[in-house]
Amino acid sequence: MASFRTALLATAASALSLAAAPAALADGLSFSNYTTANGLGDNRVYGVYASGSNIYAATYNRLSISTNSGANWTNYSTSNGLGSNLVFGVYASGSNIYAATTGGVSISTNGGTNWTNYTTSNGLGSSSVT
């Protein structure tokens, strides 16, 4: 059985690029690019985290999450409870999602349904987390 790895590239100007290839064939990677036309919150992607078929993209104008390897995207913004729409980084573990925003750290413990925001009033050194 071939060993696979996924390459995730966040580009600041144009798209999110994803590739999956057998590790032994790494020189021949083929990339799929995702943009706002595919449902991303913004074409400026600052950070990416992937686990299984879940992809989390921190963008200039929302947090974008795909639970089906990029086929569909759900975008989260301040209207969903994020501290800011400008998201610099993201990490997930199970149903816990951690987003670094210019409005603090936003944490969801239920897959993005609800968010709690932490800022300097909660002890952070700065409310802008990058």
C-alpha cells in the first residue's frame, strides 16, 4: 500500500492550493486550487490546518471550513461569533476549533456552531493574535 501525504499551501494573494500524492512520487505533485469561486471566504489565505477530510482555512475575510476535502465550504465571520473576520491562523482537534483573529482568540467546542472570544480583558497580551 502506498504511503500518502497531503501538501497544503496558503497563498497570500490568490488561492488555497492542495495536493495529495504518494510520498514516493513527491516530485510529481498535482495541485487543486480553491478560491472564492469554490466557496472560500477570501482568496487571501494566511493559514491552513487539515485533519482527515476536514480543511480549515484562515482567510483575510472569514474562517472557511470544509468537511469533505474541499468539495464544499462553510464560512464563519463575526456574524457567527468570531472575534474578527480577519483570521491569521487556525487549529482544530476533534470538534474544538481555535482561530487567531485581530479580535482575539475565538474558540468553538462544537465544530463552529458557537464561539467564545478571548481578548486582553481575559488576559491575552494583545487582542490581535497572529
